[in-house]
Amino acid sequence: MEFMTGVKEKETLELSELLEEGRLGEEVKVNGAVHTIRDMGTVAFVILRKREGLVQCVYEEGVTKFNLKDLREAATVEVTGKLTESEKAPNGIEIRLSEIKVLSMPKDSLPLAVSKWKLNTSLEAKLNYRSISLRNVRERAKFKIQEGIVRGFREFLYKEGFTEIHTPKIGAKGAEGGSNLFRLDYFHRPAVLEQSPQLYKQMMVGVFDRVFETGPVFRAEKHNTKRHLNEYTSLDFEMGYIDSFEDIMAMETGFLQYAMELLKKEYTLRWVTNGREALHSFVRERPDLILMDIKMPEMDGLEASRAIRDIDPEIPIIALTANAFDSDKQKAIDAGCND
């Protein structure tokens, strides 16, 4: 009897493995969904969609053991061929096909043109065919960027000694005032969907000193926009033994810096073509992500207020200094920083 000993190794390769040094010239086996087919006559380009991006395959009549007419978009296949370099192909590589094995074939044509860079359709159509519209490279990129940000939040706070907690999302009362609540019947008792894990975080700071959570929160706020706060994923942390609010600002800045660097490093693939190094972001299938450069302003409340006043004297200022009880600085801020 054979026992399972861990993750089973696959013969098929992923995109990142195809881009490894020394892989060119090898015969490789790859599976994926047919993203699009460009038939040029005796030669056709079959683009496969995989979890990390797109892979170009070259079908040659008389060489590839398959009839191209038996293949259609959205079919899932397993292909075998020689990995070669190609400047014009996605990621700078392509597979010269020798065999194609169909794993599944769609019954009908797709209702949306998911192979196009941008889905030129209505929001209603995208939602009605959500499982299909998310196969579009641009649509699915949002989830990879979201993954990178949440991953950065977790990894950074783990390194800073935080403990991850998971708090209830159904409660008896709200955690904050001034926000509407989604109310529900919980086995014949009134309950609400939690608007924040704040009470639980404060509780657990007394246990672990530093805690954080990533999870959904709910706010019954009326809106007339596409972006609203009825339900969203919240990145929350709480920490004890701080000297001032600047400790919180520094931790937030550190997380943002770490997350941006993580997106640059882990969510971008590099390859070399003709001696030149190129960048390719597999979360967008376009040139490298343009990311923020996060820096924390090194100034106290008074200096920050002066800087804002220089931009627009009409902006109302509510500021805290490093010393909340420094009455002279607070008076200066209240006076509009005109000293």
C-alpha cells in the first residue's frame, strides 16, 4: 500500500518554472485553458491562460499531432512541446507544440470576449456571468493585488511580534457609535453584523500586547456610489506600550513600505531576452506596476499644520503634537500657525 507523504509532484510546469534559467530548449508539458486562438493558416498561435499569466504555444500543421479545428476557446488542455525564446510572445517564451491533449471542451461559445484586454461590456453583464468575466486577465488582476496587500500586512506584522486573531462577526451590540448597523434575528434574539473588531482587539492587547486581524466588517450606510463601505475587508491592528501616536504612524508606514516592496518583488516576473533584462507583471499582463513610494513625514503637529496652511489657508486644521499637553504649540495651531 502506498501512503501519501505530502504534496504530489506534477509533470506539468507553471509559468514561473518555464522562466527558470536553463529551461530553454527542453521539452515541457503544460496545462491550461485556451485563452485565444490566432489561426494564420499553416501556423496558429494558441494562447494558454494559467494562474500566473499567459503562455504562447505555436501550432504547426504537419508537426503538431492534433487537428486545430477540434480546438476552441475556453477548452482546457495539456500540451507538450519544445520551449523556445520569442521576443514578441508574452514573457518572452513560447512552446513549439508537438502534442495537444484535450481535458475538457465547452459546450457553447463564451458569452463574453474574455481574451480581450478590457471587457467592453456593462457591469450587469459582468456580474451575471461573473465566473466567466473573472477569467479576463484585467478583471482577475484585482484579486492578485489584493492578495499581495493582505500578504504584506500579515508578513510585516508577524515580523514585528504581532499575534493574528479571528473575532466574531455576529454580535449583540456595535463596537463604535455614529454608524448604522445591519440588524438580524439570531435564534429569536436581536443581533448585529460587526462594524469593527475594535472591542475584541482592545481585549486581546491585554493578552498578547500586539494583535491584528484581516476580515470583513459591515456598515449599514446609505450610498449612491460604486465604492462604498457596506462590506469591506478591514486590516486592523492594535498595540500596547506605545510612547505616542507616532508609534502607530510608524507601524502603518512600515507596513505600507513593506507591502509596496512585496508587490514589486514577488508580483513581477523578470526574464532576459537578447542580453536585456525586462520586467513583466503577471497580475496585469502589462508593464511593471506603478507603485507608491511611502514615507512618513518627519514633523510634529505644528510643522504639519504650517505645511498645510501654506498649501491652502482655508483648510481647517485639527492636529495633535507629539506632546499632547504642550499648550503653547496647541495655541499656535488653533491660531492658524501665524506665529
